[in-house]
Amino acid sequence: MESAFLVERLRTGVPGFDELVAGGIPRGFFVAVVGEPGTGKTVFSIHFAWQGYLEGDKVIYVTTEESRESIVRQAEVLGMRLSEALSSGRMIIIDALIRDRSDQWSLKEVTIDELIEKIIAAKRRLGYGRARLVVDSMSAFWLDKPAMARKYSYTFKRVLYKWGFTALLTSQYAITTASAFGWGLEHVADGIVRFRRRIRGGKLERLVLIEKMRHTPHSLYLHRVEIIDRKGMVIRGRVDMRAEDTALPPEVARKIKEHEREYFSG
């Protein structure tokens, strides 16, 4: 395997995470950031974008489930001044939720073709230089046609790979099954960062596992995640987790499987 020390790596800005991936995410990688709602995917993505700004990178952030203003406010609460980054001319946030036709950096339709076109336009505006891309989330582009997820993911990576992005692409997993709304992104990704959660002693715990990262001797263990006001995400120590910590009750799992068979057979 190529030496981890010869690979240029981009820091995420999340304390404790980069040590799990030999110093950071390899430049040019397309990394899937997956998990159920509320597990930390957006906060992780904001850190990655903010760290890019701090290091002088060009940053494009696509938001599909929150408005641009909501992302900026959330970042401020975590101590990251995205409004400053936007004013600097080195970051563009593309809003795919509001769909304001008077807004140059808003998607009019949530389609993979318009997404690619808008990202390329934003990169041209930002100009030459190392570039980071976040799409939060890709699931919005195939929610009504999950069978197309793999095709859309392949097209997205094939077209944008030559633009030199290092990309985080989030994907929503269902709360009930902890499964994706259409498999595909994981198949084309160079890395997979899996966020999940469990309840221990009546308290929510967030966890993270690096399931895949090419060219990287990455950690194979679950780690605890904390999200702290004015500081953001912090990765803590290893945790041991049993299957029963996250498994659905057998009767619920059976009914879900029956529903899935009926849905895909129909």
C-alpha cells in the first residue's frame, strides 16, 4: 500500500478525528458521511468547510435540508464564522432548499444535473486553488427514486472528479432500519465515515466509525462523539458496543422486512 505519509491529507478541523485517519482525508477523495438524523453529519461537514477556509482553500457547501441562513447560524453557535468565510469570496453556499429564482446560488430544481452545473459554476467563480466540496445531503436527489442512487452517484463523481475537489457527501439513513434511502454513494466513495447513536442510561450517545478510507491505515474502532456549544464536534475515546445496543426489537425488524419485500416486489 502507498505510504500514508506520502499522501497529501486535508484536516477536518474536528479534534480527535484526523488521528483516526493518519492525519486527514486524502486530497481528491470523495468521502461518504452516512448515518441517521441527529448523529452529527452536518456538524462534521461544517467543520470540514470551516477548516478549509482557515487553510485558504476554496469551499463550496451545498445544503438541501436547511437554508443557507440556517447553516450559517448553526456554525456560529459552534464557534465557526461562516459569514466571514462567505464575505471573503473563498466560500459559496448553494441553497437547494429555498429555491429562490432570484438567488444565483440556489438550485431551482433538485436534480443531479443542475447540482453538477451549479457546483462547476461556483468553482469557476472561486477560481484556481485547492478546493473542498460538501453536499449535505445527496439523499435529496434520489428520495423518490432510490434505485437511481448508484447511477447518480457515479455520474456525480465521474464529472466532478476532474475538478480536483476533496468532497464530503452526506447520506441519510433511516431511523427505523439504520439503512440508506437508496444504496449507491457508498459504492463509489473513496471513504465511508459512519455516524450512529445509541441510548445508554437514558442518555443519547453519538458514535463514529471509519468503515473505509483508501490509502489510509485508519482506525477500526468505534469512538464516542460529543458536540459542544462554541466548540463543535470532539472525538473522544474508543467504545465497546454490543449488537443489542442498536438492534431493533425482533417484531419491529420483521415487519420492516415484510414491508420492504412488498415495496420492491410491487
